[in-house]
Amino acid sequence: MAFRTLISTAALALHVDDPAFAIIDCRAKLDDLSWGEREHAGAHIPGAGYADLAHDLSGPKNGTNGRHPLPDPNALAQTFSRLGITSGVQVVAYDQENGMFASRLWWLLRWLGHDAVAVLDGGFKKWTAEGRGTESGEVHRAAAAFSGSPNAKMTVDVQTVAAHLGAAGTRLVDARAPERYRGETEPIDKMPGHIPGARNHFFQWNLDEQGLFRTPEDLRAKLATTVGDVPPEQIVCYCGSGVTACHNLLALEHAGLSGAKLYAGSWSEWSADPKRAVEKS
């Protein structure tokens, strides 16, 4: 049985040496771009390859397309090949703790048609807290032939978002912290606020007090206050740069609410153009 949303540390421990599993370390810090790679070199789950947020899981920036644009699909496929991902391989993505970076890899694989991918619930923090084994140094998993193409139904661009502002039956969901959503502070992007009509569902609300994902039932109840009775395929998730929005997409999928879309450019793209409308509060 494939793992398609989350995998526990106990379940992963049974497959660390399984050649049909590809474990990918996605640890990152937005304010220290080399931190994740350094941490990986120092200690990682045995056999785990490393995927860098800026270089592997994002495309080139041009100043107006957001801080973490989607990678070119061909370049992304080459990255997956290098990481040893091919048809029939179960991918497990993890980061330092809450899944915010691992969920980006989870979404990108699904975007190119590889659904056998799950995020390690609790991440490296839980793995090491339980005394499970680690190793250091570089990992060289044998390259594999990855084949896939983008699913256009999983994304929307800035023009589509702008054209549907205020449209009945659709819901924009902002994954940023409430104070950023309300426009009280903006530590990263050009202006504070949110896209008009968007509702706030902070991605951290998907986690319980132990830092693990809530149950599907609890997630559905939490998300219902944001999305109401809007069907999943009419939900568009965004955040600052298309990273934590994937956390909300993972939560929706784990809750059984499939079909929501990603606006990858997110607030960093939207706010780059002063002509675009902004809401606060």
C-alpha cells in the first residue's frame, strides 16, 4: 500500500533499507539558505538524499514571479531522476519539524504525476527524539529514469486569480500567520496585507500540540471554518511564496478534500505589482 499523505516515524523505520523507498531531506531555513545542506551533511536519516528549496524545488526568480517560483518541469524531472525517484518508488519527504518544506516536495511530485509520496509526520525532530539512527556525509542514491508531466488542474496563475476575485463559489486560502494576513506586519515582501477576498488558515493550525498533523476528522472541522461548503476543486491555496500553501494542500488531501489548487506565485508575486488590489484586517 502506498503512502500518499503522511507516514509515521515507526512506519518509515521499517523501510529505511528498502530500495523501493526514496527518503528525501528537505530541511531549510528562509533566512539561512545553506543551513539545510549543512544540517544534512552533519546528520540525516540513513539513505536520505537532499533536495534544496532554492535550487531544486524552485525555479529562477525575475523580480515579479515570487520568491519561490515553480521549477521548469524538465529541470524538476532531472532533479527527481538524480534523487533516484522513478515509477514504483515510494518517496518520503521530511524536514526539520513541521512539514512546511517537505510538503513542497510532496506537492511537486504529485504535480508531475508521482502520487506515491508522503511527508514524515513530526520530521527529523521526532525521528531523533525517538533515538532512531542517523548517518552523516553525502548520500549517492543511484539515479533513475523519472517520467512525468505537469497537471495543469493543480495550479492557477496570477491572471486567473485576478480574474476571479470575489467570484461566488471559489475560495482563496492564505496560509500565512494571522498578523501577516491582516497586514499588521510584513517582514519579507514588498507590502502588507492579503489578496482581496482571501480567508486565513495559518498552516500551523494543521498541527496538534505535539507538532503532528491532526486527524482527518479534526482537519475537516478546522478547515470548514475557512472554506465553508466550497467544493475542494474551487479552493486555491497561497502563502508568501508557494511553500506553506503546500502544507494546507497536504492537510486538505489528508482530510479527504482532494482537488484544491496552488497559486505558486502567492503574495510575493501578487504584491510585487502596486496596481493589484490589497486588503487588510
